[in-house]
Amino acid sequence: MVSAVADLRQPHRLARYLEATASTFHKFYDVCRVLPLGDEEPNDLHRARLLLVEATRTVFVTGLGLLGVSAPERM
């Protein structure tokens, strides 16, 4: 994505990509429980979902940084 945006000199494509990613992530987070409840032990599914959350965070921090927008630490 970043290469295409740079080659085409169309930063709006990166903004649209981040918007689509945010929408998809919101749907995931609304449906899937990421953290265990109460005394429930974390399992492989929880760990995989946490990795997905961290990867998505990295995409947003990087993408927003390339656009010159700062990302909040928490919302």
C-alpha cells in the first residue's frame, strides 16, 4: 500500500486504507472478545487476538505517521 501511494503520489489512498481498516477492526472488536473474563485463563485464542490488536495498532501508528497525523495512546 505504501509503495503504491508513494509511486502514484496519492496520499488519499493511504487515508482510505486506514479508514477501511478501522471499520473492519471495529466490526471484529465488537464481535470477538479479546481478553479473558474474570478468572478465565488466557488461552491461545486470546493471545492470537491480542497479537491482531497489536498488529492493527502498528498499522495505524505507521500509516497516520506517514500522513503527518499523531495517534493517541488510548481512546
